[in-house]
Amino acid sequence: MLSILIVHGPNLNLLGRREPGVYGQQTLADINDRLTQAANQLEAELTFFQSNSEGALIDAIQAALDRHHGLVINPGAYTHTSVAIRDAIAAVAIPTVEVHLSNIHRRESFRHHSYIAPVAIGQICGFGSESYLLGLQALVSYLQTQAATT
């Protein structure tokens, strides 16, 4: 069974309350529940982690080494600022999908650049909580394809 780490970055613990016009009405627990249901159908096991702290996010990514097959990450605002999170993803070399609830390319110009995208196998943004589900599906498909070719 595939093991996937789902990492939620800063302020995502406030989903459902934080700028619902931008981020939607669903809570982080709602998103995690939907991901768990999808993972059951995909025959994948999920581990969830959320932190507002850059160092804790890096520690979780590093701990994924030799433990998880893939990573779905919504780095939140750290997308645009954290070389350290980018370097942690590159260091563990675990297939990673970057997701965002909003379309970061349609927002303020400072949100257009992602330090994570160059070390991810893909980026999905702008579909609300569906971004997470699409990211999970894409990652599982990618991992299954990789396993079939090795």
C-alpha cells in the first residue's frame, strides 16, 4: 500500500474561518476527511501534518524519508518565501505535488513565484479543496506508474 504524507502549512488550521471568499467554507478536518475517503479508494494510506512553523514543516518533510512514498504539500505563504522547505523537499527526493486552494497566479504578484514548484512533480491550484484531491490522485497515479516501470 502506498504511504502518502499530507503537509498543510501556515494558517491552514483556520480554514473555514479565514477569508472564506478566497479559501472556501471547508475546514481542514473536512479536507482531511475527504482525502481519507479518496485514499481508501486509491488504496493509499495517509498521514496528516499541519504546522504554522517553518522548522516543524521541514522536520516533517525530512522524517518522511524512507517512511512515505510521496508527499502532497500546501506550503501556504511559505510557497513564496521558503528556500529551506524547497531544499528539504529536494533533499529527501520524495515525489511531491504542490497544491493550493486558490489560484496563486491570479492573486497578488508576490504570490506568483513558487520556490516549491521546481522540486515538485506538479502543481495544482485554484480548485479549492478539490486541489488536494486532484493532487492526491495525480501523485498516486504517478507512483503507480513509476512502480510499474521498475
